[in-house]
Amino acid sequence: MPNKHPVTESIEVNLQRYLEDLKGTPPSDIYQMVIGVVEKPMLELVMRHANQNQSLAAQYLGLNRNTLRKKLIEHQLL
């Protein structure tokens, strides 16, 4: 069986820790929480890697440039 991607392992370990820390309290909005904590730093890093070139960053991310711009605005990165 192939090894898991390091990002997958990190998410699994930390999400498990989060669920355990709830100590029986039902979780809610896990999807939005994970997207929220992963998306912004990913966008910041990719934008730096692309030297703030939105077209290039969109290409790296596999997104349409307009979608990237919308996400940058949502995360107050513009």
C-alpha cells in the first residue's frame, strides 16, 4: 500500500486531535473550518511563489483567474 501524502497525514492527525478535543460535543461545519484554515495559507504561498501574478497563480492552482481573484478577495489578500 502506498504511503499517504504528507499533507493528507497532517490533516488527518490534526482533524482527529480536533475531534478528540471536543470531548463528545458534536462537531459542526467541519468542511468550512478545514477549507478556511487551509485555503488562505495555500493562496498566500502560491501567490508568493508566482510573484503576485494572478494568472500564473491560477494556473498553478488549476483555477480560473476570476475564481482565484474572488478567493483572494474573500480572504482579504488583495
